[in-house]
Amino acid sequence: MLFNSIEIFNFGRYKDRNVFDTTVDPKKSRNVILVSAKNDRGKTTLFYAVKFALHGLPIEQVRKWVNFQSASEEDGEMFVEIKFAHESKNYTIRRSIKFRQTNRGEEIDTIGKPDLSIYENDVPINVGDNKQEWINHILPEDASQFFLFDGEEIKKYIEKPQENVKQAIEKVLGIRELLNARDDLNTVQIENFDKEYNKHVREHTRDEREKGDFEKLENDINLGKQTLEFHERSLQAAIEQKDKYRKELEKYKEIKEDVKQRDDFENRLKKVKQEKNRIEKDLSIKRGHLGMILLGPLLKQIDKTEENPPSNEQWESQTVQHMLKHDFKNCLCNRKIDDEIIKILKTKILNLEPTRSSFLKRFVEKVLINSNPEAKFVGLNNSLEALGKINQDMDNIDTSIITLNEKIQKNENVGELVKEYEDKYEEAIRDIERYENDKKELEEQLGKAINQKKKLEQKIETSVTDKNLDEASKRKEVCEKIRNAIESSISKFYQIKKPELEKHITSIFRRLTNNPELYEGLEIEDNFEMRVIRKDGTKLPTYTYSPSAGASQIVATAMIGGLNKFTTRQAPVLIDTPLGRLDPIHRQNLIEYYSQIGPQVIILYQPSELDDGDIEIIRNNLASEWEIDSIPGSADISKITRGKNYL
Amino acid sequence: MIQRISEKPLQLRSALKYVYDEFVDEKKLFQTNYSLFSFALVYGLMKSKRSDKTLNSDFIKINTIGDDQIKDVIDIVYQLLDDSDKEEGTWQEMLHIADGGLLELKEIYDKNKDFRIQNIVSEATTIWNDKIRDLKNINL
């Protein structure tokens, strides 16, 4: 089945005629149509229009889908028409309803029930009153949820997995009728055959003790069944509680992670502040060297100046004075100091007096050696740079903390709430365990009582001769056998089909997950709870197996995709709001998967869900792009227009 | 014999106590008043700054300063300014130069929340080259 076009007339936000050309070319892999629409523009309306055309909607809902503006103007008609190709033939289905003019604000006055017309190449086909069955033959309503699915509704597979997984599997396996038959037989047996049989036993048993035992067992069994029913209800309630708190914890898991991250930042900020204090203290010491640092260039210049007289002459004078004073025999050059030499030496003696400039120069020489102003400047500069960097770090951390606080919405009780929900979640788990144990015990006791009653029945039957009792016994027995056979068939059928179903779901899951090396696949347990199996054999609940954003959504999508494949139908896939909050790898995997889920895929998305990068992933698969938007001057009315055509 | 002025019990004084309070006590940018004084003194000398305000606040006597390098700075500046042992006069002049330097440093800090030390140090070589001839006791 491939849609060629969808025409919407006075349905929802679509006043008058809107035609959506859904032509694709699967042979060229151009099988995806993108439809973009902001919130409340008519995206979901389009989704429900297709559902209405294919399988109808309850009449109360149909009235709500009539375009109120058209209805306020005059009598008219609302319809959705789908032209499609199936098994090399072209068909048209048109579902319509007439309405009377209705003032705004009032419930729209529709006329009769919706009318369904089916054409083959524009010629009405003759199927009598079985038109809906004709459509169901191509795409059964039960299976349609795996072709027309709302991304938001995927959540239900995460929130109440067991109930929804169970129903979905039962629908897809087609065992609903068998289940109905089993339930009907159960009712017939209990309400009619058992009652009739028990009545005859009571009437014809001569042994008072056996009669008493029989009645007691009857009462015990009835009471046991009631108690079991009560426990079953309590168990369901506990499961619902557990799911409720798990959902709350999921919600708070995000906040909890944000809280943890914020706490980490705050700890880091403390350490950074301590480091800053240390650097500032260090800087306050190093700033004390600034006088010397600034003098540095001047001191270097002073150091280069020469004393007056030059320092070598001063040195010679001092050395000569020292030699003469201490009566050196030899000069420094080892020459013997005689009178001649003494005369020469004495000419070297200068009348030295310490001048201020010489004092300053020598003082500067000593200071440069001891202080090293250049090195001090380097040290100071390094500390200033470290301070600058740490201030930047602090700003960044502060910004992160502010952002996280805004996200957490200043909920100071998050930690306490999480604790409270965790406690309640644990309590629900304990209750479930307790109810399951009690239920098991009750079932065993009930089983014993039923067996005892059966034995007693057999004993009574052999000792009592009564035609009515015999017939009642036979009817009861036949009913039980049929019911058991159906039960066994359902179970057997499920056991045979389950591995195949798991294989489909696993294959899609491993394709979508952001860590396929880690996971073996998905498994459906006997109680319809799904588990993720890791390579090391560990089995984890689907809602906690991964911290990645959207991990649960991936499991639910794999579930739906697997069931889609299991139906072995080829029908268009229409996805409303496909992408929730997903990490980048899940996101890319999901986009790529959607383009290959079927021969025709129509994705209805909000502009914020898919950016240019996302669209680029599937650009080579696009057949066309469309946009739904309000018409100018009328915020309540939408129009669908083609953006691009790739065919 | 030429004595070091830093060995003398000369009073370190200023007209700008509020600036010392801000930079040393409040903001803790400097460990001591005298370390700030040495920076302001050299800066004031380098930039030819001088304040005429009355020196009305006393800090410590410079011979009690515990940091030899600060004392060295004071001694060097004194030698650059004095060539005839007018000790008290030169010392007073140094105090006014320090206050002049400190006023400008406060302006820089108020504007930038920073002393712009890298800028000051980078221009020091050029300034000293021009100023060296005006300084005393340098045998050029």
C-alpha cells in the first residue's frame, strides 16, 4: 500500500480543500516525506485525518474534527480522501460526513454516521456493507498502530510497558479472538455448567459427610477465588504505584543529575576560591617588589657607568697602598720591589675619597646581584596571569551554576523528593513481591481445594446414579477441555512466535542504540515486561538500562518497529513528533532508521525537532518537503503547502 | 662616610592614608604600607609626580623596616635625589613624590581595577633613559 495523495476538506484546522501529494519513488530510495509544522498548526490533525479515513473514529470525536469555521458559515460536508496504490491497482477511499450550520461555541450538528466510499480507478467497488473489512484486509486497525504512530504516545510503552506491550503483542499475533473465546468459555463454565453440576451433586448426594465436605470445598473455592481476585487487584495497584514512582523518578533523575552536577561545580568553586586566595596572598607579597622592579632598568644603566677615576685605577691605587703598607717583597707580577719600583708604585697611589656616584654605583652593583629585578618581574607576571586564569575559571563555574539552578528551577526539595519517591518505589516493589508470594500461595491452596473437589466429585459420581448429574458432568468436562485446549494453543502459539518477535525487536534495537557492542538485545519476559540484555548476560529494566537521553524511547521505538515488521504488511508509516529528547547518537540512528522503516515514510515534525544537519542525514531519501502553517489573517485555519520536490 | 638613609629613624608619612587603608588593609593588594610606599615612590620619581598635600599621617620609622630590599629602594632613590646631604629636605621631598605617585596609581586602579603593571614596566626603560640626566650621583 502506498499513498499517492491525501485530500482533506473541512477537517480540523483545514478549511475547504487541502491536497497533500504523497508520491514517493521507493525504487530510487526517495521514500521519505517531511512535513514541518509548529505546535497547534495542524500536524496532529493531519495524522488523525489519515486515521479517520482508514478506520474511522467514534462519532463524538468526528464532530469535534469538523472545521468549526466552515460549520459556522453554512451547511456542508467534511471528508478525507486517500488515493493509494495496492498490488498494482489504484484505489480511493473517502470517508465523509455532512453537517448543518452551527454557531460557534456549540457542538457541531453532524448528520447521520460517516459515509465510507471505495473506488478502484474511480469506479466504486462492490463490497456491500463490508467496506471497513475490505480496508482492514489491507491494513487491520489493530496493526495500524505500528504504522501510524505518535512519537509522544511511544511514552506509554515506557510508562506502562507490561500492559501496553501485552496488548500490542496480542493484537499483532492475532490471538485476540482466541482470548475472547477462552474468556467467554470461562464465564459460561462458571456461571452455568459449574453451578448446574454443583446443584445436582448437592441434590443427589446421600452421604451427609460427603455433602458437607463438598459444600465446604465449594465455599473454600469461591472464597479462594474472591481472595485471589482481591490480591490480583492489589498486585495491579502496586504495579501501578511502582510505575508511577518510577515515572516520577525518571523525571527527577534529570533534575538529580543536574543537582549533582551543580554540587560538583560548587565544590570545584570552593577549591578554585581557595587557590585564588593563595595566589592573591602571593601577589600581595610580590607587589611589594614593584619599587625594585621599576628601578630595574635604571639600575642596569647605573651599573654600566664608570667611576671617576676609573675603577681599575682605583683598584691599582688600593692594591699599591696595601703592598707598601705591608712591606711586600715582590710585586703582584713577581718582580722584586726595589726603590725604583717603589717610586713607580707611589705614582699609582690616588687620593681617593669615596664619592657619592661611586658609592651609588657600588651599591647598585650589590643590589642587582641580591635582588635581580628582572626575575622578580617574571615571578609577578606569572602570578598575575594565574590570577587572570582563575578569575576566568570562576566566572565559567558561576555561569554553569546559575544555568543549572535555573534548570532545577530553584527546587530546593529535589533531594528530599527523590528520596521520598525512591522509598515509595522500594515499598511498591516489596508490596509486589509480597502480593506475588501471597498469590502463589493462594493459587496453590485453591489448586489443592479444586483437586480435592474433583476427587470428591468423582467419588460422588461413582456412587450416585443420576442422568442429570451425568449430563451436567459431561457438559462441564467438555467445556473445561475446550477452554484448556484454547489456553494451551494461545500459550503454544505465543512461545513459537515470541522468539521471532524478539528477533525483530532486537535487530532494530541494536541498530538504534548508541552502544551496540554493549548489548545483546531485548527480551520479552513471560509477564510481558521487556528487558535489555547486555553482552555479559546481565538483564536490565528498559527504563534504567542506560543513562543516555532517550534510551527508553529507543526501546519503545524498537518495540513498535519490531511489531511493524512482524505484521509483514507493507503500508505507509506516518510518524507524528518522532524525536523527543535524545542524545546525538540515538538521534542520528533514529533518523536513519525512520527513513528505512517502510516503502513510504511520512514524518510530521516540529521545526525544533529536526535541524538542517538532521535533514542532511536523509536528504538522499527525500521525495518532498511540506509545511503546514496558519493562513495569513486567520490564526485558526491552516494550509499545507509544498516546500521542495525531489522527484 | 656616606650613610644609608634607611638606617636613620626617619618617619614615613603621607597625606593619603585613605589610599593606604584601601590598598593595604581593605583590598590586601600589598602586605605592608611601606611596600606600597616604595612602589609609589619609584613610580612618582619615574613619572615626575609630586603632591603638595600636607603630610598628616604617620606610618613607621624607616630604620624599623624589616625588608632589606625595600630599604635598598629607599636608599637608591635618596642617592638619586640628594647630592649634598640635605637629609631632612630630601626625605620630605621623597614623601611628597611618593604621594604624587600614589595619587596617580589610585586613579589607574579606580579606572581599570588593576595597576596595569605590564604597561608601567614596559615604559620604564624609555622614561629612565630620558630622566637619567636629571638624577644625581650618576657618573654618565
